[in-house]
Amino acid sequence: MDLPEDVALKEKPRTPTRKNDPERTKQDILAVATKEFADHGLAGARVDAIAARTRTTKRAIYYYFGSKEGLYAAVLEKAYGDIRAIESELHLEDLEPEQAVRRLIDFTVDYHDANSDFVRLVSIENIHRGEHIAASERIRNLNVPIIQSIASIVERGRREGIFKTGIDPVDLHMMISAFCFFRVSNRYTFGAIFRQDFSEAETKEKHKRMIADAIVSWIRAGA
């Protein structure tokens, strides 16, 4: 039945309601929480601040993550998942062994430099003696592929007579991480003491060569 003209004129088209997207909401919360935890640590971070910056509520955050500690653990899982996902796209298996090691070092320097929040989060978790990472089977599983990739590179290099025997892939991963991590974790103290600016492109490229040369010299056959 047709509406009277005066009633029809008052009718307004209904605006479609915004579709609920829980996954998008969770990702938004994790992005903001990453910055909050990196800046203030687990103890100093405020769920209220995270809720305000994501236009959600504390109740919603607790619904998705269970607690502040649960949110922090999820942030750590995402942080490790992000770097491991990009590493898997480097196609190191397509490169010669030494070139693959140098490519991994080059990437790690750039990633740590561009993602200082990751470095701060790892430092904060070490203050907590790694208890949240130790409780996360997902984080342990996320880190398996990079060790397998390094082990494959080392084995290829050994078979070709390029690398020496007895190289532990975890040791090699630790060396690469330690050098690259220090550039970001200690950039301010080291820079203040020795008047060096690690953000300078020339300095970063020098460090890439220095780190790669040092590590390759250690793993080469006859070293």
C-alpha cells in the first residue's frame, strides 16, 4: 500500500549498519597495544589507553584476550610472527650459501632498524625472564622455520666445501641476532658515549658489511 505523500517525504533511506569485524578489531587492538607495551612495559602499559586509541572498550579487550597479560602475550606472538613471516619470503634456499647468510644479515639489520618496537618488546620480555614466551607454544613453533632454514644453508655450504663442519644453526642465529639487536637496543647509550648516530644510512651499511664479514669469516672452511 502506498504511503501518504506527506509521510513518504519524511521517510529517510536507512544507512547500512557497520558490519562487525572481530578479526579487524583484534588486529587494531594488537597494533596499538604493541606501541603501548613497547613504550611503557608490561607493568606501565594501560588497557584504558589502548581502549581509547582503538575506540573500543576494556571489556572488549578482555573478551578477546582474557587479561592484560593475555594481550601482552598476544602482542609478543604477533611480533615474532611478523618477522618470521617476512623471513620465509626471502627465498634463501635459492641463493648460494654465503650469499644467503649475507642476505639474512642484511634483512635482520634492516628489520630491527625499522621495527624498534620489536627490539623493545624483546628487551622487556627479558626483564620478565622470558616467562610469557616460555608459556607460548606458538612462539616456539614460529621460530622453528628460521632455524631449519639456517641449518639447510649451513649443510649446503658444508657439502660444497664453503663452510666448516660443526656449525650449530642456533649459534649462528644467535650471532646474527646479537649483532643486529645491539644496534637498536643500545643505540642511544652507545651513541651518547661514542658520538655515533646509528640511524645514518652510511653507518648502517658499514655495520651490515662488518657483521656479515665477521660471521662469514667464522663459518668459512679453514677458519
